[in-house]
Amino acid sequence: MFLWGANPRENHPIIYHHILKGIHNGVKLYAVDPRRTPSAQWADVWLGVNVGTDIALANAMARVIIHEGLVNEDFIARATTGYDAYRSAVEPYTLEHAESVTGVPADVIREAAITYAKAKRAVICWTLGITEHHNAADNVFALINLALLTGHVGRYGSGLSPLRGQNNVQGGGDMGALPNKLVGFQDPLDSDIKTRFEQAWGVTLPDHYGWNVSQMFEAMHRGDLTGMYVIGENPAQSEADQHHARKALEGLEHLVVQDIFLTPTAQLAHVVLPAAASWCESEGTVTNSERRVQRVHRALTPPGAARDEMWIVAQIAKRLGHDWGTPQAEPVWDEVRRLAPNMFGGMSYRRLEELNGIQWPCPDESDPGALFLHGRLWAEPRGGKPAPFTPVEYEPPVEMPDADYPFQLTTGRRLDSYNTGVQSGGYASPLRRREALDLAPEDAARLGVADGDMVRITSRRGSVEAPVHVEPNMRAGVVFMTLHNQDDVRVNVLTIDATDPKSGTAEFKACAVRVEPLGQTAVAGGH
Amino acid sequence: MSARARKPMVELTVDETVVSVPEGSSVLDACRAVGSDIPTLCFLETLHPVNACRVCVVELEGSRVLVPSCSRRAEQGMRVKTDTPRVRHSRRMVLELLASSVDLTTAPQVADWLEEYECAPERFGPTAPPADAGDRDARVAGHHAAPDPAVAATVDQPVKVDNDLYVRDYGKCILCYKCVEACGTDHQNTFAIAVAGRGFDARISTEFAVPLPDSACVYCGNCIPVCPTGALMFKTERDLRDAGNWDESRQHVTDTICPYCGVGCTLELRVQDNQVVRVTSPLDHDISLGNLCIKGRFGWRFVENRRAASDGAR
Amino acid sequence: MDLHFSDAKPTAEERRAVDAVLGAPASAWDGAEQRSARDGHVAFAGHAARAQRHLLLPALHALQSAVGWISEGGLTHVCTRLAVPPAEAWGVVTFYGLFSTTPRPGRVLHVCDDIACRARGAKPIMEALEQAVGPAHEAPDGDAVQVGDAAWVRTPCLGLCDHAPAALFTVAGDAPVERSVGPIAPDDAVQAVTQGHLPEQPRRPHPQDGDASLRLLRRVGSVDPTDLAAYEATGGYQALRRALELGPDAVIREVVASGLKGRGGAAFPTGRKWEAVAGQAARPRYVICNADESEPGTFKDRVLLEGDPFAIIESMTIAAFAVGAAHGYVYVRGEYPLAIARLEEAIERARTAGWLGGDVGGKGMHFDVEVRKGAGAYICGEETAVFNSIEGFRGEPRNKPPFPVEAGLFRKPTLVNNVETLANIPSIVLDGGAAFAKIGTEESTGTKLFCLCGAVERPGVYEVPFGATLGELIDLAGVPAGAGVKAVLLGGAAGMFVKGDERDIALTFEGARAAGVTLGSGVIMVFDERADLVDTVLRIAEFFRDESCGQCVPCRVGTVRQEEALHRIAARRTLGGLQSELHLLEDVGAAMKDASICGLGQTAYSAVESAIKRLGLLQEISR
């Protein structure tokens, strides 16, 4: 198993339980991560890559597999296209070149590649270490290429597993909360699909795609976007290059925020709509990282003036001239099933309860759901189109360290906190300490700072102050902070809004900073 | 899920009744299949059987000693007896010995068993006063103070409260090992606690008996639901019980999905008066197997912070 | 593993001691003091790291011997080196009596106050020490007692009952000293503690020294145990040569034919055990010599290990050949430093001579042996507890089934044999099983070592063919003229008392059974008319309460309630009268016998029961 840019021990702990069962059954674990995270500490091999060098590593592994004669020729022939171009593309990625780019010793890369190729079953799991880069999509293609090269996809126990970081980010996309997809990933510009939805909803749909969040911010800066309705998101703290992002939000003519707390984003709003905490105060469904749709139930009564979120949206619709009555969860879900039958057709509420959730696609009520995807690639004859190799070139992060900003800042999460801390800040975690800059012992010694000493961290975009935490799991030259405590340390003031045009994700994982001791020690009150 | 091949069956006799169970089943499975009600304390379906409590012992033809039914593999032709004088005597003694040395007042079912087996824990004499805090943690293997003829030793000691999330009351610990297993290789693999010391002085402990915030504990709470006696308890629950306000007639349990990461664990929210008082996850749900992490287990408090704010109690 | 360590660092001595046992750490991640550039880009942990768990006890012994206790810095370093969670390591350290978890002086005298030594002057020694230096350093309730740079502690049976009263002397440091001595006088004990000087005391010759008919004891005391040439000159390694010629199956046939039964106390047919291991499919297999002899009153294995270590190694090699094992362990209790030293020396010499290693006897057989030291836990004599101890865990017995022959050490097929059992193997191989079976009785073949101690003139190991009676053995050891034998404890603390006049009991397996007793490990502890048997029974109850591993309720709590009841009776403060207390003891005893996990709990009431019912003890004490 390869955990590649993923730290599930902290961020998907229960998935890690399943991984541990595999480990106890003999699974060999490889962890690719610039930091030796708690997940990596279980690994048989930790490959401590330099930040953002994953494509170089993956391509070098591919080259080893090809040269060792370990490619799955049968699978490549039956199920893929573009292999020749891919083989040429990875040829320059010698082990020596990969070692100099990634920092990982050549013999280690070689052994990892051979083990992956020879394994009977192998999984590559990734998360934001791969996708929070300016070339996120390319990073993912590099991993897909490895799976296609070796046939480790589309079979029970072998595959590609992106771990979704949030309880319903999968579901949000599934439901069509995307600028270019309707529910069930259906293309709104496809004329048949467009017609079907227009008939179902009795409206005319736009004939162009919308904007993703990054595009929205660009539009705000241009002045093309003047109003915004934010539901359950805190972009004033979660967006990269926070100064820049806030300016955009502050420039809006009309900002409406629907949330359960008066977040910093809500504080900028012209109108705040207090919402019930959907996960325990309303009915509905959410979809997890394994495509499993599960039922959410109301356990508590919302406080004060907080209202059910469907009710709020329906009220706005009413004032815009569309009376949807008082939508209830199940009928709305049944409409989803009608409009995206291939994915959800068989997922009645009754079946979801009975089966503890169902993994899509589940087209009809006799279908138990799909344990894994892409099995069609192994079918005889192959189902659907062949899977393409997508050759990609290594590109360093947009902003690399230099003389003025000699440290590389990478950001991420910790076990007991979550995103911008709106929810997780509300309980007394004994694990919590003040937001600090994780610094390697060598760098702490060179800067002359110890645990708790205050430093100023500056990027081209802004500056923050934080205490130091000397962390042996960091390598010299790399520093780490989380986004969890931005009321205390506004980490996203530092990060760079270098976005992948294909996916819309920003390069939260790499920017350049300098670190200056302030000659003070943090006031006790952390930990 | 993929269809599994039908397992071969084995046939054995329990209390003169012939029963067939799938190969790999335990003797306990076979006993339950014929409706025999055998008490268990240290057994849990999601953990490897430790067979330490010995309350589930049964007679097995051909065995000199009684055998623990929870872990003994059912085999073809076995003849098992669950209700003989020897079995009843051992069950009674195990319960008496425990009841005389451990606070079992919050262990469900035990009160019924004490009655059923006519236990008289008071026969061992008045109990010793509770140990001082940390006393039992300092006991040394191979040495003990000579018994005081006036009292019977117990494990009674002050409850350990060293964090805001859950408490450890080892005066209620029967050393069933389940918390250690849940924290260990059976599930969490954090190994924050282990059994330390030896014999009657054995206890559940962190390294050097440090408080939890100095230990490896990550507050997943996976030890809490496996504890059969309530030695491990949510602080919310403990505080309500101590104040006399724990009222199961005012409680309901509702399942929902955790609001945090993409795993999607089922949370069973136990609610009293519109407040969450305890969170568990179903043992038989194949995502969580009853386990959670700190956020799912304890991270729901933010829901009530709004309540406090909107009630004006900011 | 994502382990959590405190900041505590090892001292230079602690680091040196651990590195001496484990070798230098491979990287900063494994505990090296300096981080390299490579450490910033790669780390190897995982399965290989976790497979080192079995080195935990050797590493802990290194710390204990080097600095006299297990400190936080020392333990944290060991955990870093071996990828062991600190809480688990703490659980292991606090299980074993020889590890101190609080600062303790480097020089310690461990004074035996168990049943045999109590009968021969342990109390005056302890009184003298208390007078001269203060109370024992046991700290059961956490109060550490410092006595400058030395301390004394009480210890259960040291296996030196033939040299009672006995003591173990340990001095921590770069060249640690470990010496068990006896008989020790109160003045010598005080001097050892206050001045660190303890005169050398060679072992006394065993009582049958010079007897030409001895088989197991024939080299003990007459052949230099460190001299391989002398061993071979007296027939050593002839049996292994013969075994290699015969082949594994034929060897096993001879052992079966011999009728040899285990000498550790369980009396299981040895040949059947060898057959069972040889017939397993799983590999690898292991051979373990159980030398954790801790039953109070037993010392025969110590005598064999100290006096004829090559014989044990040769026997293990024959066993390994027969069952297909490539690796063997001798698990010796930590209180036997001389036996350990003699064994390690013998192993080294055997290896050099090619009798161990990759090509044993030039016949291509792979076999090597390692000594593993116990750390002060009687329960580690239980065979499945030995596995857990070697594997680096608390010495807790496992549930059976599965049995060791199927799943033992590291869950692989394992042959466990007692020292004395193994010592019989060479003659079985050389003379044939049938010839062996002619000695003794039909059900109890061969000779047996009996440990005579207590109120006898010539305490020691006695080898006799099976069939001798209790009276005959007592006469061999001699009772002082005019002294009557009040009672005899057969089998040690886990055994039972018989009356002094029950001389006709045949000390065979069948004869003991007929008399309602068991031979156990072969202890014959004699109590004369002056003996305070109530004190002995209380000490036995104290022993079991101390040595219970604590896993199962019947034993963990039962041994406590048993001791409490006996103390109430002895203090004449019964609850509801003597009969009520005897009824309570009977109830607790029955539950321990029926429902405990292992033999400790199952036999914890035996001696008490026999004292009450067979000797009529306690009846005199009435409220």
C-alpha cells in the first residue's frame, strides 16, 4: 500500500484502522510525504520527498518498472491507450535524476517500484499532498499512470483511492454543487441531459458553465462578481493568500452567509442566515470517501432562530418567485434518484437504512452497490473505452525557496482539529496546543530558537507571528503549520493562490517564507 | 459484498441437545444457539477473547478443568455442559470475588447475576478503605503488605480525572483487558495503556502512570464502550451521574453521520434534554466496527456552544 | 508505529549498556544521537522494526545490570531502539520482580525468606540486616528506602535450598556482579550490604558425589563443567553422533520406547511430545529448555546446569534434530547467574567446536542455542508464559488449546522440555529406549532427581531409580537423631503435605497418585517437630498471592482471599468461626482449581488443603 501525500492516521483515523488490519496481515506500507507523519511512522519505508516532487518520483518508478520488465503487458494491451508516449515521457526520469529532485535515495525508489509492480494486490491512496498543488491534476495522472502500468486497478484489493477530507465533499459533488456538472456528474451542456432537467424543473438552464471558487475570486477581483451566497464555508480564513481573498470578499456589493456560527466570513456579510447543524439537526444523506451514501438523522432541536437549511433555501426561492413549499428530505432524494438513476436509482431510504448505506453506482433496487470501480477494464470483452495514459512532466511548485525566503512552508491538518476550526474549536481537546511553526531541530539550532520561542514568518503576501515547536519529523528547510487556528495565527495570509486551472485547487502545500526570531517566548496558555 | 462460500458445519452436544454451528465458531456460539444463557464479562465480539474473567466457563467432557466457552473452538463431537454444580460454583465464586473487590454498581446485568447465582460477597469481610491516589500505581511485583485481618482488600481508589473528555475510575476495573486490546492491536494501535504490575496489584496504566495528557492517548474513546463496568466513562455522563441527574428515561439514542472527515462513521448520539451525553458507534457497522476518533467521539460540543450563546449564556 | 516518547534521555552508561546488547542504532530514527542527511529523506520502520520486540527483556536486563534500575530515560531509549510503545514496555518492566522501577542502590543483597530458608535461619539474617542498615527496600507502597549505596530486599525461593539459608548478591555497573550464595551467615550478609564484600563460596558437593551408579549426576562435581574435552572424554557428544546416524524418526522412536515422562512436574510422555512437534506442517520450529526452576524447594535443574551444562546443550541438539528445529532457547531464571554463565560458556565452546551452528557434527544440520534470562517471575516456568516472556511481553500464560506443539514460541510449533527431562536423552539414544525403560517401574521409567531439603542432615539432590519410597529418601538425607518428622511437603508450594509417618508412599507417578499426592518437580521438604507449619502455610499463601500473574479472576482475587482467610485464622479473628473460614477456603480453592487459566491457580490451594485435611493443621486454632 502506498500512502502518497496522505496522512490518514490523523485525518481519516478509522480508515487507518482498516489499513492497520492489513498491516497486521502482512501488507507492506510505503509512505510518500515530505514529513514523517504519524501515518508514515508505521511504514516499512518512508520516502521523504521534497515538496511537490511527486511526479518525478512516480515517473522514475515507472521507468524502473519498465526497465525491469515488470509491466503488466496484458492489461496495457487490453485496457489502455497511449502507452508508447508514456514510456518515452518517463525515460528521462533516471534514478539519479529522481534522487536529485526528490531527495529520496535511488536504491529506495528502485525497491519501492519493484515491490509495487510485483505485488499481487496494491493500492495507492492519496489526499491533499497530491491535490493542493498548482499541478494537482497532473499529480493525479502520474499516480493513475502507475496503476495502469501494473494493472493495479479495477480489481478487488487493487486500485486508486483518493481519500476525501470532509464528510460530504464527495456528496456535494455528486449532487451537482459544481459549476460544470449536474447531479450524478451529468453535463449540463449535453442537449439530452439539459432537456431532461429543464422538463423536470420547469426552468431554462444556462447554456454555459459556472465558476469554481477560484474563478469566483478572480471574478470578484475583476469586479464581474458582485454578490455571493455562502453556505457552510469560511473563505475569509480558508482561501490561500488571505489578504487578497479578504479584499475580494470585502469588495462585494452583497454578501449573504448561511452558517451555524458567526465565522469571520459571516462577520463580513450583509445578511447572516443562522442555520441548523445539518448533521444532527436535520434529515438527509451524506456520501463518504468510498462512495457510500448514508442516512443522516435529526437528534437534536436547533437553538434559537437557527432554521433547517432546506427551509432557508426554499424561502429564498419563494422570494425569487418559485414556491417549492416546505421541501422534505426524502422526496428531494427521490427526485435525485429519478434524475440520476444510474448512480442512485436503487437507493431508497428504506434500502439505505437496511444496508447501512450503499456505494454508488446503484441503478436499481436489487443492486447491492459497487464495491470497487473500473472492473470493466478487466471484463471480457472490455467494458467501455480504454483508460488513457496521460504523460506528465515534473514541475516544481510555483514559489520555491530563495535567498530572501529560504524556507518552504507546507500546510496541513492535525488529528483533533478540522479545517478552519469552526466546529472543532468548540471542544476541550487535551491534544490541542497553540498554533505553532513546526521546525526541524537543525533549523531551530541554526536560528537559535527553542520550543515556545516566538518567530515572525513572512511570505511575499504577508506576515504572521507564532511560537516554534521543534519537531524531529520535519526535515531541515521545510516548515509546517495548520489552518486550524486562524483566529490566533492567520496562516493563509502566507499561502499562495497558485491554482490548477483543471481542478481549481490552490498550492496550499508549497510557498516560500522566511523565519525570524522575535526574541520572546510564547506566553503560557497553549497546550 | 462478495458472496462467501458456505462454511462447513460442526456438530456438538450442549446440555444433551445436539447443535450445528459453522466451523470456527466458539463453544459460546454453540451454547447461545441452543438458548443457553451464559454470562460474559471480558468477551466482546469485536475483540480477541482474553478469557480472563472465567465467568463463561463450562464443563467439557474429557477436560480436567472447566473451559472458557468464549474462546474455545467448537469441535465435532464435543459434549458440553453449561449448568453443572462445578460450573455454577465457579461462576458464583468469580462473581463473588469480583463483587467483593470491585465496585460493580454501574456494570449492567451483574446485579441480576449476583442474585441468580446467590452470591454473598460480604462473606470475605468488611472492605478495606480506598487506596490513596497513585498508591496502586506504585505497587511493586513480588511484594505486598501483609493482610490486615480486619478487612478484605479491594481495588477502590479515587477516580482519575486528568482531562475534560473522559474519566478513569479504576475502583471499577475488573482487569478484563478489553480497554488494552481496543487501544492495542485489535483496533486503535495507539498502545496508550497496558496492564502494569502483577497479580492483585495489576492495574491498567500509562507509562510511569503519567496522566493521560502526557501519554500517547489520542482520546479516541475506543476504550470507553468496551468497558463492561463503567470504569471508563464520558465526563459528561460521569458528571450527570455524580449529580444524580443521569436519567435514562429522559434519553433517546439517534444515529447520524459524523460531520468531520470523509470516512463517514455512524455516530450513535445519546441525548438527554436536547444535550449529547455519550457517543458510540455500532459494533457491527463495517466502517467503524464500533470505533471513532477524538473528533467523532468528543467533537460534537460545538453544537451546544451555539445553544449557550443563543441562550444568552455566552 | 506512531509512538509517543517523553523527552527523557538515557545516560551515557544506559546508552552504552543497551547498544552492547542491541548493536549500534542504524539511524536517528532508531535512536542514534546524530541525524544524517539521509535520515531526512528515508526511514525504515514497519514489520522489520516491530519484529525486534523479543529483544525487550535482554535490553531491560542490560539496563538493570548497568545502573541498578530502569529509569525513564533508559526505558524511553529502549523503546526507541525496539519500536515498543512505552506503556507496553512499562507493563513488561513492572511485571518482573528483578527490575526496579525506582532508583535503587547499585549493590543489593536479595535474601531468601521462602519456606526452606525460613526453616534454616532466614529470619536471623533479616533481623541482623534490619538492625544494621534498616528495612528492606521493597517499597510496596511507593516509599523508596535509601541506604547509601546499598540495599537489601527479600526474595522468594532462589533454588538454593540445599545451601539454605541463601542469598543473591547483585552489583550494578560496567562489570556487573551477580552471585548466589549459601549458606550465608547474618554477619556475612551485613558485610555484603555495608562493605560490598561477600566471600566466594563454592558449591558443596552433592551428597551422592562419587557414586558410580549415577546417571544424570555422574559428571556433577567430578568433571570440570567448562571443559569440552573432559565432557567428550566422559562420553559427551557420543549420543548426538549416534542420533545423526539414526535419523530423526528413529530417535523419536527410542524416546517413545523409553517411556520417559516430563520431569518439570506435568509428567507428560516426552516421546509423544517430540512426535507431535515433528508432525506439524508449520515452520520454523523451536526447541526450548525450560530452566525457570522456581518451585520453592526445587534446585535439581540448577545443579545440572551448573554441573553439566554441555549435557543439556547436547540433548537440545538431539531434540532439535529429531523435531526439525533450527533454533533453540534455554530460558533460565534470572536468579541463577552461575548456571547462566556456565551455559553461555559451554555454548560458546560448543559453537567453536562445530557442535552448534551451520554444520553441526559435520552433517549439515543447522542448530544454534541462545540463553534467555528470566527476570523474577515464578509464573514464567509455565511453558506458554515462557513464550510470552521470550517474545518480549509480560510472562502471562496463554490459554490452551492451541498447545505449544502446534503454536508456541512466535506461534510456531515448539518443543518445551525441562532440564532434567533433557538430561535423560543421551542415555536413551546411546543405550536405546528399551534399556532405559527397564530402570524404575513400568509407568515411571528411568531415574529421578529428588530435592531433599528442610530439616535433614544432608540436604541436596538425590538420584534414585523410580520406585524408592519417601522413607527411603528421607533416610538417605538423614534426619537428626531424636528429631521427629512432623510433615513432609512433596512437590513444593504447589504440592501437598503428607504426615511424617507416611514413609511408605512410593515416589513414582502411579504411587503418588495412589496416595493422593503428586510428585511435582521432586521436592521433598522435611519439617521436624519444631517447625511452625502455620508460618509455612502462611508463607505459601503469600507466595501465590505474589506470584499470580493477575490475568484471571479465580487466581488473582482467590489467592488474596485465601491469604486473608489464613491470616484471620492465625490471628484468631475469624469471620463466623473456624468452620466458616475453612468452608470459605474450600470454596475459593475449588474455583481456583476448576477455573484458573494455568497450573498456578489450579494448585494454589493444594498445600493449604492438605495441611488442613491431611495434617489437621488449623484445627487446633479455634475461636
